[in-house]
Amino acid sequence: MPEGLIAIADALPYLLQGSVVTVIVVFGAMGLGLILGVPLAVGQVYGRPALRRAIGVYVWFFRGIPLLVLLFLFYFGLCTALDVNLSAFTVAIIVLGLISSAYQSQIFRGAILSLPEGQLKAARALGMSDFKAISFIVLPQALRLAIPGWSNEYSIILKDSAVTYALGVAEIMARAHFVATRTYQQLPLYFTAGVIFLILTWMGTRGLRVLEEKVRIPGYSQHGA
Amino acid sequence: MEEWLYIQNEVYPALLKGFWVSLALIVPSAIFGLVIGIIVGVLRVYGNRPVMAAANAFVVLFRGIPLVVQLFIWYFGLPYIKIYLAPFVAAVLGFSLCSGAYHSEYVRGALMSIRRGQMLAAQSLGFSKVKMIFSIILPQAIRRALPGCGNEIIYLIKYSSLAYMITCVELTGEGKILASNSFKYTEIFLIIGACYLAMTSVASLLLSRVEDRLRLPGFEHQRI
């Protein structure tokens, strides 16, 4: 299929521009998920029962509803109902970020719970406030432990970001579909899109493994229990 | 009152129809996915070199490529080589293969966690390799893989909404059509979200029931 190869060669720069969009969406969503996920996790571990229950409902909501439904709900529904004018790109980042915050909060919760309890007690014995103990003693250790879970989350969000095509975000999948319907070279183009996603997954998990090595504290690799 | 009539006469029947389509997508995909996962998982652990390599490549491809892209390949891509699939068939095929790849990871982990002694004992009793795998190792491994596989089935319920993108009109698709006609996007997608929440909650309840039912007394804490 030389035609297929020509179509791929022609479309490749256009698809790679789409991968920039994909990467921005994924980074934005993971950043938002991190900013929301850490306080959610801390609240779920150390909060009052009412707060814990509220966070439980939040997590249940965002983990139980499909991404596509949430995208439609936010983009077509809530944006119109509340009369805010957001681009599909922004909504994609927000929705993916909210879903990711629910998943990330569970990753961080597991990491916090896996720390020996003595750490918090020792910090209190030294006269640290709870806030200080959590932010200077618990979180620096827990966030390091959470990196493997985070790398899983990255590969999930990366793949989920392809769904934002449904709103018309010009990411890899949308562009592949656009070129495919024009050139009728569907199979080669979708396959190329798939390969670009594979490469992005591989690069991301590789990068996170390097980060894990970089931030490791010597002597603390085995939870230091 | 008008709102209520609208819900009763239009929303309810349409969503019910969509719900059955969703269910018709999810149940076979979950079953095929599990079967594929068990077969691929076994091949990845006990297969000979080329089989193992092929099974691993299958998993890398189907876990690494987004499900949307896979669905598009099955539905829009295959006609390129003169294979035409109905949207429903393409969706079930895509869901089964993708979730099979994920299931195989859990099955593989569970198979490797079964103590070597079990295998040696079976061999010393004269079991053939196939018989050993199917009557000694797998029954234990599947029980250990169940929590992971259950999660995967929950994911499948949510990802079944992607069938809408290859024109298989299920719950989400019916909702989109309704909402586009009435412009009641918020209400309708909230209802649909509630349907999915109900499905995932019921499924996780059922799965933990199954886990309890299959538990073998005395086999709970057998590590190492």
C-alpha cells in the first residue's frame, strides 16, 4: 500500500502538531488532578467524618461516570446553563483533571497510609502543628511513594485524552480522523495515531521512572519503617 | 407538568432502549474479555518463547493504543481492506480485545503468585502440563485475579459509552440524541450519569458477592 505510506508521510507533521495538543491536555489535567488530589487525599485520611464522607462521594461520582458523559455534561450542559463560554480545549482539561483528581486522591491516600504511623507521632512530639507535620513530614515521603501509581495514571489519562475528540479538540485522534475522511486512507492513518500514542506512553513512563530515581532519598527507599 | 410528561413519554423509553443496548454491549464483552484474558495470561506464563513473545506483543499493543483509536480501526479502518463490521460487532470486538489485554495482566500476576510447590506436587502426581494448569493452578489463580478483573469490568462499563463514537447508539448515544433535540443537556446527561453510577455500583456489589462466594476456606492467606 504505497498510497497508505504517502498518506502517512503527508499527514505526519499535522498529526505531530496534534500530539502537542494532546500533551498540553494531559499535562494540564494531571497538574489539576495533582493540585486537587493532594488535599482530597489528606482530607480523606485526616479529616473529620463528614469531610471524609463528602470526599468519598466526590470520588465515587467522578470514578463512576464515563468520561464521555462528563465531557458532554460539562461542555454542552453546564457551560450553557451557567452561561460561561469555555473552549472545548479548556473543558477537556477541566473534566480530565477532575476525574484524575478522584483517581490521584486514591493513589496519594494509599501512599499516605503506607507510611509508618510513628512519623506523624514523632512530628507532633517535636511540637509541629498538624498542618506542618503533614506538609513537611508526611507529604514529601508520600509523594515519592506515589510516583509509580502516578505513572499508571499518566498512561490512562493519555489514552483517555483521545476521547476529547468528541468535543472537537484538535488532538491526535481528531486530526487522524479528519485526514482519513478526506484521503480515504483510514487504516494507515489510525494506525499511525495509535503508534504516536504508544510512543508518548513509553516516553512518559520512562520520564517518570527517571524522576523516581532523581528524587529518591538515599536510605529511604524501603519506606524507612 | 410539561417537564414530567416529557420525561415520561420521551426520555424514559429512549434511555431504557439505550440501557438494553449498553447491557448487550457490556455482558458479551466482559465474558469474551475474561476468556481472552485467561488464555493470553496462561500463554504469557506457560507458553514457549515465540508464543510468549506474541502474547506480550498483543498486550503491549492493546493496552498502549487508546480504546477510541482501536474502535476507529475496527469500524472505520477495516473497510480499507474490504472487511465491513456492523457498529455493534465492531464495538464488542474492540471492547473484548482491549479488556482481554488488561485481564491478562491480572491473570499473569495471579498465576505467578501461586506457589511453585503446587506445580511440583501436580507433576509428581503425574498430571500433564495442560491438566495441571487447568485443574490445579488456574482455579487458585482466578480467585486471586478476581479483584483486579472486577475493576476491569467496571472500567468496561464506563468505556462502553465510547461505542457511541462509532455510531452504535447505546445509553450515551440515546442521551445525546435526546439532548440535541430538546437542548436539555444538563438534565439528560445528569440522568445518564446517574444510570452509569447505578450500573458501576451494582456491578461492584455483585463482584464482591462473587468474590465471597468463590472464596475457599483455608486458602485466604496463603502467601509464599
